[in-house]
Amino acid sequence: MNGKEVVIVLGCKDKILTERRVELAESKFANSKRFKIIFSGTKQEIGWMKKYSRLKAILEDMSTTTPQNLINSKKFIDSAGKIWIITDKSHAFRTRYLARKILGDGRFEVLGSKVPFVFKIKNLWYEMSRLIRHVFE
């Protein structure tokens, strides 16, 4: 990527949360050519991202988990100056933990889109159980 800044938009199994992540990426990064955008997720999630976005993006459609998103996107970001990871607020803490573990250095920042209230309780339980699993892997 030759020093360019990279934006990784993480896929999500929920269409609404995926749309919010794409909206956040568009609002922050659509008007600059210094950013390379990566959509990372399953084929279905990538399809939703392409539908919701006008961003020109590299499509990484082999990932079904957050660690896979980061590992599979890493080949596109090794020489990037800064890495922005787009997810939602309820997923941001675990994403930050995994990014430190997988990407290693501090050249990344995690941005989280707002989560509708209906998802907050469900996501809190889900995220905490996954974080505990990742810590002990």
C-alpha cells in the first residue's frame, strides 16, 4: 500500500449493522484518495457492503470471524501508514484487542458505528463471551 492509509470495514451477519458500518466508512473516508478501502467478510456480507456503498474497495470475502477478517486483510496492509478498522461500538473493544494481537503495532484505530438499542444487550453477552475465548486461545 506504499504508506497509504487503509480502511478495513468488517462484515457482520446482520444487514442493519453492516449498513451502519458502511455508512460510517463513507462519512469518514469517501472524499479522500489517500485511503485504500477493504471490505472484509463473507460473500453475503460483501454483497451487502457493495450494495450500500459507493466506495471503491478491495473485496476480501473469505472471512467468517473477526480474527479471519484481520488475518486475511493483513496482506493488503503491511506497508500502510495507518489502519482504520470500522465496526460497531459493541464490537470495538474486542476488535481492538484482536488487532493488537494480530497486527501487533499501534498503527491502527478502531471506529465504531452506533448500535440500535435492540442489539445492545444481545451484543454485550456475545462480545464478552467471544473476548474471553480469544484471551485464552
